[in-house]
Amino acid sequence: MRLTVFWERMRAQFGDVYAESVAKDFVLAGLGERTVDKALADGEDAKVVWRAVCETFNVPEPLR
């Protein structure tokens, strides 16, 4: 998954402003107790990060 697609999905799920907050502020167990921003900065695949977001926030199936 490209980062542009990842961020499009984040904005679709959370809205422009809240998507940034989720990425910066929420620590996800599925990412090894890292935030989205930290996981991406560490080189984690965007698809893996998106799956962790989906699991944590119960993203509806059509947006997965």
C-alpha cells in the first residue's frame, strides 16, 4: 500500500484533523506499542499499519 492511499483511508475514516491526531497520539498494541507516525518512521509497511488501525478502531469493512 502506498502512503498516499494509507493517508486517504485515514482521512476517510477519521477526517482530516482527527486522522493526524490518531497517527500522532494513539499508541497501538498491534504496532508494538508505537504510534502510527512512529511505526511509519521506523519503516513499517503502510499496509501493516493500516491493518493495526482497522483492528484498533473497528474500521468498517468497506474502508478496509
